[in-house]
Amino acid sequence: MEKRTNYCGDVNEQFVGKTVSLDGWVQRRRDLGGLIFVDLRDYRGIVQLVFNNDDSEIFAQAETLRSEYVINAIGTVRLRGDKAINPNMKTGKVEVVVEKLEILNKSKTPPFEIADDIDTTEETKLKYRYLDFRRPVMQKALRTRAQIKHSVNEYLYDNGFIDIETPNLGKSSPEGARDYLVPSRVYPGSFYALPQSPQLFKQLLMVGGFDRYFQLAHCFRDEDLRGDRQPEFTQIDIETSFMSTEEIQEVTEGLIARVMKDEKGIDVKLPFPRLEWDDAMDRYGSDKPDIRFGMELQNLNDIFADSEFKVFKGAIDNGGQVKAIVVKDAADKYSRKNIDAYTEYIKRFGAKGLAWVKYNDDKLTGPVAKFITSHEDDLVKRLGLTNNDLVLFVADQKKVVADALGYLRTDIAKNLHLYDPNEFAYVWVVNWPLFEYDEGIQRWTAAHHPFTMPNEEDVHYLNDGEDPHKAYAQSYDIVLNGYELGGGSIRIHNREIQEKMLKALDFTPERANAEFGYLMDALTYGCPPHGGLAIGLDRFAMLLSGKENIRDVIAFPKNSNATEPMTHAPARVSKEQLDELGIQVEDEK
Amino acid sequence: MEKRTNYCGDVNEQFVGKTVSLDGWVQRRRDLGGLIFVDLRDYRGIVQLVFNNDDSEIFAQAETLRSEYVINAIGTVRLRGDKAINPNMKTGKVEVVVEKLEILNKSKTPPFEIADDIDTTEETKLKYRYLDFRRPVMQKALRTRAQIKHSVNEYLYDNGFIDIETPNLGKSSPEGARDYLVPSRVYPGSFYALPQSPQLFKQLLMVGGFDRYFQLAHCFRDEDLRGDRQPEFTQIDIETSFMSTEEIQEVTEGLIARVMKDEKGIDVKLPFPRLEWDDAMDRYGSDKPDIRFGMELQNLNDIFADSEFKVFKGAIDNGGQVKAIVVKDAADKYSRKNIDAYTEYIKRFGAKGLAWVKYNDDKLTGPVAKFITSHEDDLVKRLGLTNNDLVLFVADQKKVVADALGYLRTDIAKNLHLYDPNEFAYVWVVNWPLFEYDEGIQRWTAAHHPFTMPNEEDVHYLNDGEDPHKAYAQSYDIVLNGYELGGGSIRIHNREIQEKMLKALDFTPERANAEFGYLMDALTYGCPPHGGLAIGLDRFAMLLSGKENIRDVIAFPKNSNATEPMTHAPARVSKEQLDELGIQVEDEK
């Protein structure tokens, strides 16, 4: 095998007259009389090879080349004739006259062409993932992911962070999502759990004096697949001691700025804006607002407090809200049918209806216009309506209003192209509630996790006789273009507060001790004040790649149907293996 | 909380007159009349704080300080008086006169002092790992490990390698060690396996055109604990396309040189020596020779071929060997009792005995001397014996001789301090046999793994009617100071050879297809020639840290007894969880 001297995609006019040795895949072969042209591809690009029949042996070899054959070609670089120049290719001014050819491997005809825009199913691409990888768009996506990892590694190292690996075989956690379990051979009948996050371990590292820790941590959740979720994921996991929220945000901003510079060549403006959680919910109806565009939610309670329109007044009287968004100069783009579809959609958020008016020729029209004529002037003024505006109202409980209008705001903005898809708008959402009510399980849970420090002035809410759910937390999320990129908090470093926190989450002292006694003991041995955050690497890579499915930035994702390749798929195992682990399979289907 | 301006360990005479804000742990407090001295520690070192009773409030606070309290101290740096200078401390010329003190957290009395040389059990240290972490020696070891990772990341990135993560939930492999299994919820009764290595995935990446891949890969083997083995480990995993063995070795040498320079400040000499596997076994009795010292094994078959000494002649007549090592100028250090202990020990390798002679005053003495008098001159000449030499002989089958003398060679060298423990001697062991006979399971197995390419001239041995076990492989191990640091090979990129290889390993075509069909299909779609290697990060960190137990470079190791902390220990899980996975626990002990 001859040694490669250059990548195909790098051969350009600077190499004219020089001999190059290239390895790559045959993109296509064209025969033109006594000449054969071969486009040879590697991940850096494509270069044109030329074989002429001066050398009948090589020419005969070249005639056997088919798509995706792997070859080494040695030849001399020359300029193409003027007419043959391809200005769309980096290598389009040159070609390589081949003097030596070695076929390194043959290929069957691939099930799809190795090109970006191909018409094949997602399933086929995943089945032949190794061919999918060869497409430039896949190379780019996985290289973007790798670049982010590298920039993160360098930035954190340069800032004094130490990379420490925490175990993958740990203890099942009573909080959070469903764990993947791993049966123990040493303790048959017992199970390890794969980590959902290294939270406890990184807090122990802080107790241990590693004051700036990071890890590209593998985490696991046994949940159903979604476009933006895989059961295995990687997080940029950070924890620091002796740092305030502001200092942690500053170091995170530096990290993001470094990634944006290295990968996108963009100088982001620092610091990122901060939004209080209450304000984010109020203005955007979301705790992960996309701030690339306005169309904010407007509270109209004062206008409709005494309204004759029962739907609005009733919502307010029930402790709810009337809020609206204004879709500027787009009333003509939304038919009644469009709006009815939205009305139907937002029922999933609990909304009973969607009221709307259009503003044209200085007056409101639409089905509810007649009910609000007495407020028309106030409304036009408040909302700054101009011709062809569409106003969408939701009147309901606060959370329903936020969810429904928050959804409408982002979906409409996407449809109307109200933002530049190449813009990256970061924002911190800070000061979250400490608890949130989980409707599914009908109880209060930790909004972030049970180790989150309440705001100093709110600690007293955890005392007996007070309402802990009024407390806000020293927590913060970093949001990018409407996605939660990451989040973190200052942690509890005091055993007494930790005990109260667990009590507020309905842990008995016995259960608190059984589950978290190890951490709570550690808090009593000189635990420093500490806090950190985690950023989702997969989502970060997805957003910087302009993708909408997390599978596109994961080399070997889990597939959403039963066609997982054998490298991934779970399989039956032998009875001997199970016996050793002390388990039985229930149902031998 | 005040913002930290400096680390304790960094405060020196350059800061005299300046105000510093320090965070750290109280190492100790000494009260001397109207002064309190506190040694304050962070991971960079210790600095002396001084409190005087000018400010009674701060002084009273200082009086409450105990070991491992966490404080912030703000004060002015001043030079110590001449008599108070401590030349053993980086900060020994200065002290900080504290003007503001905040106790950030208290500490119970720790179960052991936070210092390097402490007299406590390994078990206690692991139980209080978070306190163990605070000891400088542990900080150093984990920072060495992190530095290696960082150097590896930088070097490979700079050399065009792409970091790609492969799945942790994969398919159980029929080869290799025992897998950790993970029950699947989507396919109840089926199991994923945690990866023992990303071997198949990285080969698929090569098929996919990522021609230089690396990963700091987490791997798992459900094996019993040993000093140099943990069930979870991390490997520096590398794979390349279109590169020869020599090119892969060159890039690996560059990687190791970078690590040695960054972490140890050592310029290693490149290239590393290469040893054929046959020669390594012959000269050192080991496939992972420690070449920091000589004492090589000497083959004496020619001398003893016609010996009257039946033990020696018999071994040779049975197709075995008589080999010896010479322990120079140390005969007086080995009593008969010492040697008897060795004789006992090497029985585990199958050796029936250990013959020995001492050379003093120009003659051989010892129990077998009288049987070899007729060969004495030849022996003295061949072995270059001089006064006070000890010669140890083993006569047996080749493998027994190698194992026994290989062990004696390294153990004796360690006892006699025949090498500099701070020397790092790397050597490549190349050209391994393709197969090895596993006495345990009584069959031939792949010496490296079933994807290893035979030497070109040996491929024919895989054909029907030939003896595959004669084949040697395009494989290579990198050895450091007698430890296998890593290893790799050129892989099979041709389906036909892969099929023959699996057949030689007694796979039926059906089983070969069931287990490795996905890979073999991939080989038919333009798979490039490829090869790579894996280096054990944990072992690398252990050796560069001068440690002998892998636990010392892993933050949260598995413990070897039943006292695993609750963060790690496997636990019982609920019946609901098990039901969802379709498994039962057999024995509710």
C-alpha cells in the first residue's frame, strides 16, 4: 500500500506539476473515447482523476472501477483546460493524470448514492449507516460535534478545570426518569443503574477539593425515543466551588463564545441577556424562550377586568389571565381554517378556545370583535395595532395561557420566517421556582433537582409551618433559539437545609438517609459552597449543525423502530449467564 | 461570599503588601498568646494565615476554627520574620494577616488527617473518598490522569483525528470476557451489553470514511477485581484508514512523546525499539518485557543436548528447553531458603523445579553443580560468569520456561533495584501469533481479536487443508516498564479472509453471520484497509503516577469487599421495575 501524500479535497492549482498519492472512494467513472475520468472522494472533497490509454494496463484496470471502489492513485497534477474548469469545486481547476493505480477494495452497488440530497428512507440510511457516514452532510455533522468537544476541552483546561470520570455503574436514583439497570454478578438479585447524570459524584468531588471539575459525561435514561432525545446522551458537565451564580455564568459564557468562534467563526456578544423565570413565562409563555423575534405575550387583564365578554371576564374572575399576541401585518395570511387548526391544536395544553380579531381599515373584525367593541380603542392603543395585524387571545389559567400562546408564538414565527435561521440567540433564564407541581404523579417535585439551593431570602419557606412551594431557587438555564441548551444551580452545601429540602419532597428521614445519606454525611465534613451546570452536547451539536433530529449528530443512534442494526439491538442471552446474575426471563416468547 | 483572588498555594513574596482573598480548608490552627496561626489549604498548597487580637471580633471567630473548616479569608500578604521562614513550603516566606474572615462551612473531626503519609486502612480511605481526595497525593494522581487525557485530545486533534462516541448499549459479544448485561424494556427478555471495546463500531466508522478516529472510550468487563484491573475502564481508542503498521506506530509514538513531555517534562527518544514477539518470549520470557534491565534468558539447549544430567537432557528430548538467567554479583544475597521459595512459586507456571548454581572462586557450587561439571567451562564462557553470580535454570516446555524465568527475572530485578523506578522504557512487541491456545477452555482463540489481519505471507494458512495456527498477525503491543500499555493491529478488510478467520475459530457460517454479519456486509461496500490500537488510560495514569494500584487513579473505583459506598453499590429494585423489563429475581435472599 502506497503512502497517502494528500487528501483529494485539498488538491488545487498549487500542486500543478507535482506528484500526489491519493486514497479514496470512486464517486463516479465516465468513459470518453480514449479517456476515463474518475471522481475520487474522501471526506475533504472530490478530485478528478484522468486515465488515458497510453498505458493500456492501468487503463484496463481503470475500466473495472465502479462506484465506491476504494483505490490508491498516484499521478501528476495538471491544470484543466479552460472549458473543463468547474468553479463549483475546490479542486475544479485541476485534475490528476494517473500513473499508478491500486484497487484496495471493491464495492457492491450501494443502496443509495453517496451524496447529500438523496431520495431514500431514514430507515435505509440507518441500516447502512456506514454508507450514510460517507455523505458530506454526515461528515460535517459529526465533525461539528467533535469540534465542540475539542473547544470545550481546551477552554475548560485553560481555565483550570480538571477532567474527572465518574462511574457508569452506580446506584439507582429514586428521583428522575427511568433508569437502565445492570444486574450484579457479585450480589445476585441486586442491580446497578446507569447514571442519569453525575450529580452526586460531582458534588462529592467538590467536597474533595477539586474546585473546578468537568466531564464529557455519558448519561442514560430509559425513555421512549423522540426527535430531540436519545436514551444515551452526552453532557458537558461542570461543577465549581466558591463561585457565585454570576461567576459560573461568566465562565459558561466564555465556553460558549469559544465554541461559537471555533466552529461557526462567530463572535457572540457577551454577556448574554438574563431573564427572570417569571418574566420569561409572562413575556414568552415559555421557560426556554426564542428571543430572535418579538411577538411577546401581552397581559390584557386590566382592559378586560370588567368586560361584558364573559369568556374573558370569567377567566379573570377565576384567577386566570387574558393574554394576546399580535401577528404583525399578516392577517391576510391566516384564514379561518388556519386559525381553527390552531384552536384544535392548543387543546392539548388545556385551552378551551382561541379568540382572534383582525385589524383592517382602523377596525377590528372577526367572530369575537362584536363582544369587545367597548374595549376596541384601549386594545388598539395597547397593542399598537396597525393595518393587517392579527391578534390571538387566550383566556384561561396562567399556565394554559402561557403554554398555548407560547406555542403559537414560536410556530407562527417559524412559518412566517420572522427570524434568521443562522442567528444564534442565547439567553439565561434565572431564578426558577424551587418546586413544580407534577400533574402526572399529582405531587410537588424539585423543579431542578433536590440538591438545588433556595434563594437566601427564601430558605425560611422550608421551615415547619411555612409553604415551601413559595421558594425560588438559585438556578439558571442557558437557552438557545428556544431550546434548553443546559442548566444548573448553586447546590445545597449545608446538611440541615438538605434535610429540609428532602422533607419538603415528602422523604421520611429514614428514606432520605437511605437514598442520600452518603451525600449528607459528606456535607458535614467541610463541604465548600458549590454549584455548576450541564450542557447537552447532542443538542448543542444539533443546533449548531442546523439539524432538527438528534440522530443526525450521533454516530450510532438508537432507531425508533424494530430495525435496529445488530450492533445495537438487544438480544437473548444464555441461561448460564442469567443464572450467574440470579435472574430469570419471565416470558420466553 | 467574597470572590477568590488567588489560590493558597500560589501566594508568595511577589504579593507582599497586596490584599488577597483566599478560599480553603483549615489544615491546622495554633494559638500563640495573642496570635492565632492557621494553615489554610487548597489543592495548590498551604499558606499561613495570621490573626492578631487587635480585632477582637475576627480573633474570636478564628478561635472557633477547627480542622477542615471551610473559610474565606481576606488579608494582606507580608514577609515572615527570618526565623519563621519555612524553606520547605512554596509559600514559606510569607504569611497573610487576616482582616476579614467568613466561615463558609464547618466540619466534623475527620477520621484521618488530610496528609499524604497517613496510617489508616484502604477501606477507611475509600469509605471517606471525599476526604481522601483532599490529600495532595490523590489530587496529583487524578490531575495526572486528566493531563494525559488533555494531551491526548490535543495531539490527536492536531493530527486530524475526529472524536466520535460509540454506543454504550450494544450487542453482547461471543468473544472476550464476561459482559455486563442491561435488560431492554422495549424488548422484554432481551439484553443489551455494555461494550468491552468499541471494536466493531470503529471499524464501521472506517468503512464510513472517517479515516482518523479516536475516542476516550468507556469499556466494561464483568470480571473480578485485581490491583491493575477495574470492571469499568477507559481506553484511548484509535482507528485509522490507509495507514501501515509503521505509520500507526509513528503516530502513537508522537502521542506518547507528547504525554511524556506535558506530564513528566521528559523528551522520550523516538522511535521506540521494536521486538518481534518470538524474540521477546525468547529473550525475556514475556510478551510485555521490562527492558529497563538486562538479565535476559539464555538458551542452553546446545550445551545440554547430550548432558548426563537427566533433568536437562530429558526436557530437551521432550521438545523443551533449558534456559537460564544470571543474577550478577548477587549469589550472596540469595539463600537456599530464598531460592526454595522461588521454586515453590514457579510451580504455578507448571515448572517442576528450579535448578541453580553459584559461581565463586572460579567454580560452580550448589545442588546441581555436580551433574554439570562436564559442561562447566562452556557454561561459564557462554554466560560470562564472574565472581558471586547466581545462575537460575528452568528445564521444561517452552511456555513453562518462559513464564517461570520471565517471572523470576522481573521479581529479582525489582528486589535488587536493578533499574531506575523513574525511567520509562517503551518498547513495541510486534508480529504476534494470530492464534493462541487457551488451556482453560481447551481451544484455539484469537490472540488479539478475530478481526486481526494475518501477515500477508501467512494468509494462505487459513485455507482449507492448512494449519491456521501457524499464521502470524499484523499486530503490535506497546509495552511500558513490563506492563502492556496498549495494543492493536491491522484489521481484516476483506470479507473472504474474515470468513476464513471465523471458520478457523470454529464458527459455523450461520453463527459467523448471526454474530458478525453486519460487519461482514460492511466489508463488501468499499471498506478501506484500516488498523488501529487502544491504550489503557487507567494503566497509563497509574504508571506515570508511580502507583501500583489502579484504584489510585480512578476517582470512584469499585471496592474489593462488601463495603462499597452507597453511590456505587448495587441495590434491590422494585417488582414493578423488573416486571417492565420482563425479568424476575430468582432468589430473594
